[in-house]
Amino acid sequence: MAYSITPTAGIDLVNLTNTNTNSAGTAIPVNGPLGSEVFGSDGKIYVFAKAGGAITASTATCTVNASTFVATGSAGSYTSPATAMVSGDYGWFSKASV
């Protein structure tokens, strides 16, 4: 079941999201869950996703899978964060909200 997490404070929409390692050695993002959406002050909507491979900084043609929230750097309508990403990185991907 979906639930609202807005308003949300302390999100960095520009850089990669930090992770903490749990007792099983798995990196857990400090923001989340995957698929969370927020509106930015720039009028864009941002979705929290995980990079499925290397993505160049500010790539304007990213795809975010609507089921897994894994992002790829090609053939989409999202823009990646302003920092280059490697597979497994977490960040906020933007697109126009209109």
C-alpha cells in the first residue's frame, strides 16, 4: 500500500545519497524508500532511484523503471543527479512535472 511521505526535510536533490551498512553488510540509503517522489523548488518532480549501471552526471535521457526503480542512462525523460553514478548508487532523478 502506498503512503505519503511529504513533507520531507533534508533531501539533497543534486548529489548522490549516502548509505549506511547494515549488519548483513548491505548498503542501505539514508533516504527512501525507492520510488519516493518530491517536488523541487525548480518546478520539477524528483523520483528516488538506484543506478543500474554507470550514468554520466546530469544525463538528460535516463529511464527509471516504474516497478524496480532502477535507472539507466538512456532513452528516457529523467535527468540524473549532477554527480556521475556507478551501478548501485542512489540518487534523485528529475523531470518536468507538467
